[in-house]
Amino acid sequence: MVRFVPMTENEFQAYRKNAIEEYAQDHVRAGNWHPAEALEKAEKEFQHLLPDGVASKNQYLYALVDAQTGAKVGRIWFSVNDKAPQPTAFIYDFLIDEHCRRRGYGRQALGVLEEKARELGIDTVSLHVFGRNQAAIALYQKVGYEITNLVMTKKSLGSV
């Protein structure tokens, strides 16, 4: 079973640096951002969302840990929007470490997230996933997430 362990400030600093770089590259690969501006844009988004690091209001950052072995298996970051008529959660980052994939950790972590959301009075969790991440899309659909929006892009306009 997976348990959520709050990130320490030191863990957060290491996470933040890597996460910003990964997020910037995801947007470059998706064609959303130019490489020259990607790091700056990613940095600005993280600063806006996490101005006080792990102490940022309505932001929840956890290491995912195997409850039996104590080994870290991934991470999750979600936020709570309490300004809506009914509070909702949004997953900003969710990763199972590559060497831990296909062992049920992802499904377990999403189940733990649902428990935490219910404790916070939330009954809706949303997320964004890049279209090329078919493994993540399959996992989310398997546990009941539905596509609510779909943006499609054709990058080569030479053929119909």
C-alpha cells in the first residue's frame, strides 16, 4: 500500500528544480512554448502556485512511499480550490518512479488521494495530462477519470 508523506522543505527544493525543468520540456515537446522561454514560463507558474514552498496555501505536496518497505516510489502535488461553490482538487504533478511502475502504485496513490480529498470535503478531482502520455491516460481512465476537454493540434499542414 502507498502512503503520502509530506515533502520537507529540503525535498521540495530538489523537487522544484527538477519539476520546473520537466514541466518546461513537456511544454516544449507539446509545441506550446518556445525552448528559449520555457524555463522562465515554468518558473513563473511555479512561483505563482507555490509562493511559500511546501507551506503554500491549499497546496499539498507529498512523497509517495511504500508502506511496507518505506521506499519512496513517486510524488504527488495537488491543490484545493476552495473559492468554488463546492471545493475541488486539481492534480498538478503525479509521478511513479520509473523503476516502480506497473506494480499498482499509481492506482493505489490515486485511491489515497481520493480519501484525502473526501477528508477535505471534496468530491471532484481534475488533472491535465499531455496527449502523448498514453500510459497515464490509460491509468486515469481505468480508475474513473473522464475526458472533459480535448485540444488537438495538427503540426504538419501539408496533407489533409
